[in-house]
Amino acid sequence: MSVFKEPEPAKLIIGLFMKETELFAEVFSLLEKSFGRADMVGSWFDFNYTSYYDEEMGSPLFRRMVVFESMISQYGLAGIKKTCSRLESRYETDGKRRVNIDPGYLLASRFVLATGKDYAHRICIGEGVYADLTLIYKNRDYTPLEWTYPDYADRRMRDFLLKARAKYLMDRKRAASENTYDS
């Protein structure tokens, strides 16, 4: 028989990509207002994996990752995706996005992205939002799956997520020790 328990808290990670990198500071400020303080911000890297976004956003595109300090409930991912979509629309020009904001969460065992696009490997988590199992952790690394987007399979991205994982594990250990006391 299954024993049901609350899922462990997750580390919120948001990826942004854009052509106009000067937009980052303003969007970053809005993200912190929405989700709390960030404790890791990755370096910029080019986003030359696909031409899918070229017509809408132009090129070249650049990606930057943000890891937030507070833990989130895994149940909250759909609402976070909706908030990020509203932020994206604030930066539309003539119906075209100038920034793409991709929220996800990280656990010790996996990295999950939220998307509005259904596909065979994605699970609906409510509000028209799907969870995409993007990477799994095994053999001391995040491992891409056959459907993993090329930018998330990139070694630079996986190295960044390994650092985020180390921070996540440290935060979980600290939280566990703060909740433990001697009787």
C-alpha cells in the first residue's frame, strides 16, 4: 500500500533568454519581487541551439539562469509558470516576446521545467501547465534524456545545475539541522 507524504521542497530555478541583454536587470528585479531573493545568477551564454525563436525574438539570443534562495512547493510550479508568462507579456512588442522566462525546479534527483506545451513525456500539473522532466541526476551528473532541449543538455548548463544542486543540498541540510533539537 502506498504511504502518501508531502513532496520535498524544491529549489526554484528560472532561465531567461533574450536578444536585448540590457533587459535582464529590469526583468530580474520583477522576478525577485515575485519569488524572493536570488542567491545564484549564472553567466550569460549564447543560445544558438535552434532557430525556433528567431522570427519572434531575433538573434542572436543569450540565456542566463537564476536560482532563488527560498525553497518552493513542487505543487506551486503551475502558478509560477503563469506568473512568468504574465511577466513575459509585459515585454511584448507587436505581439512578439522580447524575453522568454522558463521556470523550473531542482531536486537532488532531477530538474523539471514548466511548459504550456503538451507532449507525450509531459504531465499536466494544472492550469494548462505541463511538467517536463528535463534532466535526471545519476552517476554524479545531470543526465539529458532523449527529449531534453539542447541548451539544457549543454555541459555549461549541467555544470551550473550541479552547483545549484550543491547549494540545494546544503540548504536542505541546514534546514533539517535547524528543525532538530535535543529533548
